[in-house]
Amino acid sequence: MSSSVQHRSIAKYRRRAAGYDASTGRTRVLRLRTIDGLLLQPGDVVLDVGCGTGLSFEPLRERIGPTGRIVGVDQSPEMAQQAVQRVQSRGWSDVTVVVGPIEDFRWAGRFDAILFNYAHDITRSSQAVSNIFRHAAPGARVAMAGMKLFPWWAGPLNLYALAKNWGWNGSVAGMRRPWDIVQRHVPDLRVESTQFGMGYIARGRVGGVTAVADLDGPANEAVAPGRS
Ligand SMILES: C[S@@+](CC[C@H](N)C(=O)[O-])C[C@H]1O[C@@H](n2cnc3c(N)ncnc32)[C@H](O)[C@@H]1O
């Protein structure tokens, strides 16, 4: 991620952190659907990329049970501080919050599942995404949710989408197909449109079979390599 995007993001979340949770009401159901897409099992180790205030921790914990573990990473000190407070106030010993850019993240183990809930700036950085997938277990499950542009025919509505996202992201570049860098690592990524086309949810597996098409194509289904 370029340092200007990073600095803008940190500055925006410094201002937004206090009111962040209250602003997420309408997307909570989508966040939960994204988490469901991880098909979590008891004992899974989950990486929550750009975990923010830790909104996903509780639903993740419910699914991985007492033998699972969550590692949340966020570069915004103010957002991460709220995540830490959430963990401490609930007495969760199975959740670790790492403060810093995900590009510099290092972890000794491998993750069974990787969650990108509304982490646009991260998903647009090849450097960040490569580092994340360096930490993925073979076959790790991946799920992401975020905002995107409306289809091309919705034209001017996209000015609204861009303006809305500028408030939250260090950059609004790459909103046509925000998942395409992650898709290099998750060839079977299935993308579903949400919020009348202004949002998406995607899920797949590291090393999954290649998808023949995605959201914009006629058939969003996976096939074994070699089949056409
Ligand atoms: C829209 S918030 C989403 C937070 C959380 N995932 C949720 O669902 O509420 C995006 C978060 O990504 C974090 N972020 C952006 N770029 C980052 C980077 N390079 N490394 C780590 N965190 C980053 C921001 O600080 C912010 O907390």
C-alpha cells in the first residue's frame, strides 16, 4: 500500500473510531453472512484482516468454540484500541490484536480461515495481500465483503458510491472489481452482488479450482482445472 493511502486511512480512522460501531448497523447482517462463508469449524485459527474495533470477534468465537483462536490485525491505533478493550472487557484469552500495517504482519502459525470484512484498502494492495496469503494454511477458507461500483449502466450512481467510500478508505481505486487481487490466491472465488449492486460478498479456498466466471459472467461456478 502506498504511504499516502496508509496515512490517509490512519487519519480517517482516528476521527471515525469513536463512532464506528454505531455506523455499521445496516451492514451487520452482511458481515455475518460473510463470516458464515468461512464455514468455520471448532478449533479453527482465523485471521481477521483490518479487524477495526473487533466487530467480528464475537460471531467468529461463537463458530470456532473454545479451542479456536482469532488474530485481528489493524494499523489504526484508535480502532485497535477499541478492539483490545472489547477483548479485555469480555475476558477473551483466545483473541490476539496486533496493531500495525498488515504488510508487516508476521505470525509463526498458519491460518485456517481469513476474513476481509470491509477492508478495501488492504484488498487493493498486492503487497498486503501477498503477505496475508503467506500465512494461509493449504486450502484455507477466505471470505470478503465490501463496497463496489454499481454495474456500468447505473452510470451517475457511481459518483454516489465513490463519494460514500471516500469517507472510509485511503483510496477508492479498484472499486470495479475490488476482489481481483485476492482472487489471484483464491482461484475459485465466488462473488455475489449485494446492496442493489453497490456491495459484494466473495468466498473461496486457497488453491481452489478455477472459477469459469465471476459476478460479471454468465455462470459463476467452479470447474476442475482442464475442463472448459
Ligand atoms: C472499514 S474498517 C473495517 C473494520 C472491520 N473489519 C469491520 O468489519 O468493522 C477498515 C479497517 O482496515 C484498517 N486498515 C486499512 N489499511 C490497513 C493496513 N494496511 N493494515 C492494517 N489495517 C488496515 C483500518 O484501520 C480500518 O480499521
